[in-house]
Amino acid sequence: MHAHCCPCGGGQATDSSGIPRREFFKASGLVLGGVALGGLAWKTLAGTESGLPTPASRKPLVVQPIFTYPLPQRRPQTSWRAWGGIQTTADVQEEENRIKGELNKLERDADFPVQFLPLATIRRVGELDGVEGLTGADLLLVYAAGDGGGDLTGHLNVICERGKDVIIFVRHRSGPLYYWYEGISARYLRQSTDKPAVKVAADDVVVDSQEDVLWRLRALAGLKNTRGSRILAIGGPAGWETPKAPDLAREKWKLDIQTVTYAELGNLIKQARADDTAVSLARQRAGEYLKDAGLKLETERRYVENCFLLEQIFRVLLSKAEARAMTINECMGTIMPMAQTTACLTLSLLNDAGYMAFCESDFVVIPSGLLLANISGRPVFLNDPTYPHQGIITLAHCTAPRRLDGQSLDPVRILTHFESDYGAAPKVEMRKGQRVTNLIPDFKSEHWTGFLGEIVEAPFLPICRSQIEVSYKCPDIRLAENMPGFHWMTCYGDYTREVGYALRRVSILWENLG
């Protein structure tokens, strides 16, 4: 059966059940793994070491800052200096100190992992070869005040043609004026022509604003953690109505998709259900979870306990695969008789614990979820859209996380999954007035659209349990005519700039509807 709507769906100091990590690990017989998939057996996976696996942290974006400067010498009766406020050795030293102070503040302010290498100060092209961090850096952050070699354009060309992402920072009022505040467009980006002529684009140039540097770094950190990442596909990868979607995801995003068959999963579930320690731990965790004052149980408790056992199985599988992300196929029915519950609450728990867990195995939308979660550092909500009208659209699914701001848990009702009226599915009461980023990927992985909206209602319609009504600013018809693909991805906060900045680097067009 094809699943058209899902039946199911950084680490925390405590598990999503609220049990302190030390006690949580002590109660579990599960072991952190790092071996290749294959030969899956619960006895082997569970092991004897204490400690329930937790997701690895995001990898830091490694940045090599480079300060290029002029040091003009006075000559009589001729133009001996270019535009700019750096004229003396003292000016150079003062600017170095200013840059280092700004880099320190960027690192403190960053809500994503970033590592700044020591500032490299160069005047001539040949000095670039002595910069040790060039090889290992993901990004060159170029403070382009000028150069001392005479060939201004050639100087910047050499720096920016190292096969790295580049951000060029120039000053207008935040310090001494940089020469490239004048010359960056005509001389470098267009190479004295009328059209863009280099890989560095207009949106790679920042004037004065540290915030504008920070959000670009956030975008590139998210892209680094998405491109080439590994994802576990329970029941294999799919693509809603697009069979080629997994191959496109591999091509565009270099995703490493690892499959666990349902036969393997079924055996693991049977073995885990026969493990008194694993079952006891699941019941304990479910009990702690259900004590939450913001939670209302409206289904049978046994379904919740079974969701926690399934979550424990998925954690050890993710650890064995050395992956932070997973998705589950055929969740309209195949998983239910095996797990004696739905996977809805299980995926919600995994997302709240810092993993990225998606239903339906739809690789049309999954790359957008990976990217948005890696940019924001927050769980994301895969959902089904409806039809826009009168400035609102309803979005719904049964697998919403509760820790949508990355920290606190939103209130929740635990009900059955709507279509089957079975199992455990969260109706997360998302916050009215919360601004949300909405991504709309296309089937061909060529042109994504999206917009910044606001949650205006969390209704209780006869549809998937977690549901929100989101307002938008563009005309209804504009949104209706720009809804490619099917599934959407939604996240608390505004990350529309970061998404567009990242997508250009994987050759996907981005259209922000407002």
C-alpha cells in the first residue's frame, strides 16, 4: 500500500521522557555502536555496556579569515593611493585587532557550531601559500581592504579560486573604509564586464554588518552537515509519487542512504519484546513521559510504552549506522502489527532528542528537512499542505516534535493516529503567534519555494493530529500557483535567507514568496 499521508510521522541534557541521562543510561542495556549494518540481532545490538545512544553533534563550520591590506607609499605628483582608510602600519595593526574582536563575538553569538582559524594577514598574493588553514577550511572569510601588489583584481581572484566557499567583507562605516567597498562589483564580481563573471556571487558580499556574516555562516554550517550525510531508511527509500526522488537526493545532496528491511526490523522488534530489560526500560520511560503536566493521554497507555520500545530500537540502529537521521517507509500499516503501535509518537520522541526522524521515506521533502534542521538546530515538522485561501493554509501530520524551539516542550495530547484510529500520535499544541519557515520542495529537485508565515490557530479538525493554520502575506493565488511537490517542511523561526543562500550551492533555485 502506498502511504499518501503519514500514519506515524542537538542532544539534550535529559532524554525526552525527562529521565536524567546518567540514570537513563544505567537502566539501559544498550550500547553505542559504530559498525557497518548487517547481521542485525537484538542481542548483539543491545550488548552489555550501559548507555542509550544519543545523536552526534553537528560538525563545526571551519572558517579561515583572511585580511588583505594596502600599505601605500607617497610619490610626488601622481596618484599613489587607492580609496581606503588603511594607510599606515599602525592602521593595519588596529584593524587586525578589530577583526579579531569581531570574530570572537561571532563565535560567542553563533547558535551553530563554528571554528575560526587564526587570522591570516596578507599584503601580496605570494603570502597566501603560507596560510596553513587553507586546506582544512570550509570557508574563506575575506576582509578585503585592498592589497599591496598593484593588480587588485588578480589579487582577489587568486584568493577566491581555491575551491572554497567565500564571503567577502568590506567596510563602509564599521571601521576604516575598504577599497573594495568601491571596486567589488565592477572590478571583481563582473571582471570589468556587465554580467557576473566569477563563482563568488553578489550575495557573498557583506558590507559592515556582523549579523549578515552570521546568518551566512549559519547557512553554510547547515549545508555542511546536510551534504554527504547518512540517513537510515526503514523499509527502503521512496519518493511519494516520484520513484526517482532517492536518486535525486543522492545526486544533489550526496546522501548516503542505508536501508533496513522490514524483515530485519520485525525480527528486532520480536527480540526486543522478549528482552525484559528493554521492555522494563520502555515502560519506565513512558511513565516518566506521561507525568508531564503539559501532556494529556487520550489513547491506551500500552501504545505509548510500545512507542518507547520502538524508539529504543531505532536509537541503536542509528548508532550502528553512525547516522543522525532516519525515515520510515510503509508506515500506513506495515509497522503497526510488528510494533503493536504506530510510529508517530516514536518519531516525535526521536526529533525531540536531537535526531532527525521523518515518516513516509519521502526523499522529495527529506533533504529540506535535513537542511532546515541542520541550519536551525531545531526539530522540524514534515506536513501535508491543504489549499490556501483568505490568507491562511492548514498544515497537518501525525509526527510533530514538541521541542520545536530547540529547548522547551510544547503542550501535547496523545491520541490515536487519525486514519487508523490506532496507536499513539501527538497532537502538539503549537504556539499561536509563532513565526515559522515553510519550505516547499519540488519533485524534480530544481526549484524550491517557501515563505515566512505565522501560526494563527492549532485546530482539531478530522485530519492528521498535529495541525496548524498558518497565515501568509502573499496573495492566495500566488501561493496556490507556487506549491510544487507535495509534502512541506516547517520550522519555528525565520530561516528563509539561510535556505536560499545554501540552495544556490546545490544548484536549486529558491523563490521566497514573502
